[in-house]
Amino acid sequence: MKFYRFYFVVVSFLLPACGGYYYAHPLQDGAGIEIDHNKIKNAQPIEEPITKAGNTNPYTQFGVTYEIMPSSLGYREVGNASWYGSKFHGRRTSNGDIYDMYSMTAAHKTLPIPTYVRVTRLDTQQTIIVRVNDRGPFHDQRIIDLSYAAAVKLGFSDSGTAKVLVEAIDASVPLPTDDEKAYLQIGAFDNPESAIKFAAQFDDKISTPIAIKAVNSAYKVLIGPFKNSGELLLAKQTLRLESNISAFAVNR
């Protein structure tokens, strides 16, 4: 248990140990130095292999057995987020990283490590991106434990918890900037007639808008834009399974 500003927040920490994991639960935990949330940068998703450390499957904690997900693809869940801070600063996370309370990381019970996730605070619609490299929180009412910096950026470091939407990010999908939108490209043709004919095949198969854009000397058939990576990945899977189309993400 941690006690901070009259709030009780359950935190957890997972250390690799010979033959399994050792879980340390501090008597006290707390915030670090004051930081400007505007200067905290989101984690930048990159493709990384799943590590051996931190992904023992299954594992048991407090009498509960957890199964690590085989993939983070399509993961989306609503629940409460908590945070952990100074007590763990400088210690090792479950995959062997050194925990830095000022970096944008998180702990999750069952997502593969590492996984990048988008966390949206539901009452304010503030959104952050963090890298999952630790296990926890082992509490029925919490789905993710954020670093102190992530909690500051999301605006709930004082209150201790917040209701959030957590969505896994496919690191192979480029994240659009504020001036861009995310699409799936399903074809490219030398002339507009061929592009129009190809696009017409999907009129009755998908509800997402289809556009044809001239890029240099090619006419590209695009589906979108998508509101988030979850919608994009679902459409990508549907196209592959139902139409045998290998679409890929582009930003425009």
C-alpha cells in the first residue's frame, strides 16, 4: 500500500529472480520533483521483440494465476489507472529495465512486454502514450499502473487514480501528426479508371469511406481516415481475412 496526500493507492513491483519472480510491495511510495506536464514527451512506439524476461507464462501472484496474452493486437479495455513512483525509482522492472519514474512507462498484468499503449483519461479525453515494461497492478479494480510522469501528464498524480481507456498500439503503424490522418492503402494503379474499378469492389464490404488520391504518377486507393489505431487494425484484419488484401497504413 502507498499513502500519499490522504489517498491509498495500491502499487506493485516485479523483479526477475531465479526460478520465478519476486514481488516487492513498499510501505510508502510517493511523488518526485514537480514537473511541467507540457514538457513531458510521449513514448515513441518502435517495433521491439517480446522479451524472455517479464513474460513467464503463466505466472501466479497473491494466489491468482495470470496468462500473458499471445499478442497485444486489438487490445482495448476500460478501467482504472493508478501510478507508482519514488519507492521504485532506480529499481529493475520485470523485463530488466531500470525504472525511471520520470519516463513514460507502465505496468500491466497480461500484455506482452514490451507493448506500447495509448491511455485516454475518460473524463477529460487527455491522451498519452506509454511503454509497458513491468507487471501489475495486482488489484481487481486497476488495469494499468502508470509511471509518476505519465500520471502527471494525464493529470491525476494528486488524486491517485483515474478511469481510462487503454488501447494497444501496433508499432508498425505510423502515428499521424496533428496535421495528418491515418489511412489503409489497399491498391495503387497507373490510371484512375483502374483505381475506381478496384475500389468499387469494396462498396458493400466495408463501411469506412474509400478515397482515390493521385500521388506522383500513381492513383492510390485508400480506406479511412481512422479515429484510432484500434479501428485501423480491425479494418486491416477484416480485409486480410475476408478479401485476402494485405493493406498497410499510411498517413496523409
